[in-house]
Amino acid sequence: MSPDLQADAKFAFNQYSAGVVADPYTVLDSHRLFAVELLCDGVVTGDDVRESVNGLIADLNIGTAHRKAKRAGLTSVDFKRLSEEV
């Protein structure tokens, strides 16, 4: 995958996990737009875009689950145990 896509996905996730951006869809949309710009410029392939966007979605889902668990008062150990049961 393109280093530009990796860096942007990491930046987007960090913005969400740090609470700078509260809505995961906002960071996802921003990353998708950047990825499409790179695709239109011929810098990346469609597979690169798909891999990057799907990876960010997975990371955001995990981050959102951690936030919900934290609000519910669960510890990391509780969260890990619950996620293994699913």
C-alpha cells in the first residue's frame, strides 16, 4: 500500500482516538476523499484504496468499541474477554 495512504489512515485514526474528531464517519470520509484523489492522480490503485479504507473501517470499529466499553466502565481485560466471546 502507498505510504501516503498509510500515513493518512494513521492520521485519521489518531484524530479519532485522541478525541480531536468525535465522529468516526468524518475521519473515514476525509480519508476516502484523499484516497480517491490519489487514485485519480494515478498514484495508487483501486486495490490500494479498498485495502486502506477497509483497514481504517476495521480500526475505527475497534476504537469505537473501546470507547463504548470505557463509558460502560469495562476494563481492557473485560473488553478483551468480551471480544473473544463474539
